[in-house]
Amino acid sequence: MSWKSTAIKKGKRARVSSPESFMVLLSYLVVMVMQIFLPAYLGTQMTYESQKLAFAAYASEWIPQSEPYKRSLRLFVERSNTPIVFTGLKMFPLTLSTFVSPMSREDFVFMICYTIAMTLEIFYPAFLGAELTRESEHLVFSAYCSDWISRPESFKRSLRLMVERAKKPAVITGLKMFRLSLATFTSIRSYTSALEWNNGKMRSKGNKG
């Protein structure tokens, strides 16, 4: 295969990469929303259920109980008057109102930490996928440089098959929709950066209005 045909194939792959990038972005946004929404939903449910503790204690069979039990129940009711609220780094409550509220200073700090964590979660698989692809491209040369001349014919046939297979580099994919590579990582970061910039612009317009 000549270098011209290789370049043509690479050009075709580049042209069809936009739908793959869109699917990567869509999957990324869904996962990010779910990772933020679920803790906020569970925190809201915990706060909501904890508000029922005082009434549940009052509705229990406490009248025929002993005095120590009643004193303990009284302390329990006093404590349950303050609902249980989960917080993130003691800066913001994990509630649905936080999930839908405009970004404050605490939310901004949280989003920075969250973006760094998500970047690392995506970067490492992308980096390892790129390294695997790069190392697999060296297999043909490594097989050629091996001591295959003095080997038997069966070994040479197996080596020939391996070389034919190694001409196609190993690529790890996500759900068979996109490659785990540094190119995919940079495309995701460019999409998310554009969305964050647009979101900040819309919020600034809203605050001015």
C-alpha cells in the first residue's frame, strides 16, 4: 500500500470524525449530568425524609414508655428539628436547588475541582489508548527485526500472518462509537470549553438584564 492511499484513507477517517465527536460529546454530557444529578437527588431525598422524623417520633407509642425513654425521645425530637443536609466540601448543599441554581462562588470552586477530576478521568484512558495504538504500530518492524531467518517454515507462516494483522494498529473504542485517543480527548475538551464559555456568557447577560 503506497503512502498516497494511506493519506487518502486518513483523510476519509478525518471527514467522518464529526459524528463520532458528536456522540462522544452527547455521552459525556449525559454522564456528567447524571453524576451531578444523582447526588443532588439523593441529598434532597435525605433532607426530605429527615424532616419527617419529629412527626414519626410523636406518632410512636411513647406514652406508656418509661421516663428515660421519653427523655431520649425528647432529645431525638430536638435534634430532628434540624434536617439532615449533605454538603460538598462543606461549601454547598447537595440538593436539587443547588443543581438548578445559578453558579455562585462555591459552585465555581466545585466546578473547577469537578472539571479537573473529569479531565483526569477522560485523559488517562485516552492516553493509554493512544500509547497502545502507538506501540502496536511498531509490531511490524519488531517482527522484521527478529531472528526469523533461521526459524522453521511454520514459524515464518505464523510470523507472516502476524505481520499482516499488525498492519492495522490496535485501537480501543468506547461503545464502538469513538476512539480512546488523545485526539478524541482534545475534541471533547474543545466542545466542553465552548459550552462553558457560552454558559458563562448567557449568565452574564442574564445578570445584566
